[in-house]
Amino acid sequence: MALVASSADAAREAEAELRRMCQWVDVADADIVVALGGDGFMLQTLHAMLERRRIRPVYGLNRGTVGFLMNDWGTGRLEQRIAKAKSFTVTPLRMDAQTVDGERLTIPAINEVSLLRETRQTAKLEVTVNDRIVLDELVCDGVLVATPAGSTAYNLSAQGPILPLGSALHALTPISPFRPRRWRGAILPESAHITFRVLDPVKRPVSAVADQREVRDVSVVSVDIDRSRTLTLMFDPEHALDDRITMEQFIV
């Protein structure tokens, strides 16, 4: 096992405690990675996994705030907990963004890809699904595409639907839409190819964010599922990710 920790004090203290209790190896030599921190650090760890030739399963322990993607903190019987953990496979999104200056960037996203206005001016976007224009002009603060694993995060805050893990669906959710006033989003098959074109990128600049990485002043953004790479998250059976996502639908 390899051990990684966020820079938060609670995570560093937990790291020191666990290093005294177990034998650890470098991430490159590990079969499993134990991550200490919050959801943000888990996303950071998963993105680091995507950059490696061999992707390891990640077992998270919550030393952050919310910890939706983490297991409860505890040092007792850690190796036994990991041995009994339930594994979940997550397939990331791929964001292809082109800026006003013509720069092109491809960035993975595990939770969501979001487009956000950069100034007080609302964004104006053309939305295409599978090469068919479905919205000629979406006037809004932004819009996002969320995976099932990310549907309880920013997507839920934007009044988007919660998607069961393994549903093979993505949520297309507007952020404070002004026009069409009654459009509240769509649920699409994960195979859908989604493209956003910024209609007035100079007067109404828009940034695109793939989880924690931002590209400013975009003109066109495409979002697809990236089947070439998969991630594995491990959870204690009593706190499995699929059950957590399901139960989020009953929190009022």
C-alpha cells in the first residue's frame, strides 16, 4: 500500500500516525493507494492516477470536511477494512476546449465539466448533442455536464438530478438559466457527444472547468466519455458509494 495526504493539518497528523502503524511503499510500487483528506484531495489523487501508466485503486479516509468520496476515519484494522472494501469503477469525462486565441486543451473530469461566465455579463451558449443543435441560445450563468459520481456535487447544488452509479447516464444542467426560462436540463446517455459554442466570447467571456482545472476565454467546448481510462474507488461495505448516492435522494 502507498499513503498520500493533503496539506491540511488533520491529514498530516493522520499520515504521521498511520506511517508508524503500517509498512508503506511508493505509489509507483503499490497495489492500492490510501488517500487522507477531503473530496478535493480525492479528486486530486484520482487525476494523478490518470497521468500514470498503471492506475491503482484508491481507498480514501476522510480528514477533510464533507468526505462524500471518502471512508470514515479510523486507524483500527485498516488492512482488514481494505481487504473487505467494495470496489467501484468510475469512467471520467474528456473535455476538449478551444480558446478565443486558438489554443486547444484536453483535460479529464471525474465529477463534472462546467462552463461559467467570467464577468457580470450572462453567458450565451449554443448547445449541440450528437451534432444536432438542441438549444440555439442558452442565456445563463453557466451549464455543466455531470457524471453519476459527480451528480451529488455541483450538479445537485444547481438543482440537477442525482444519477445512480452505473446508470450509464450524464446530467446536462443549466446554472441560473435566464432563457429558455423553463428549461431545467436534460438526462443524456453517457455515449452522447455534447458541444457548447460561446456565441459572444469577447463581450461575454466564458471559462471551462474540468473538476479543478480551469481554461479561461473559451470559444468551443466538447464533452465526451473517455472509455480509454477507468478509475477504481474502494469503500467500506456499510458506506458504499452507490448506497450514498441513492440515499442522497431522500435528504430533505
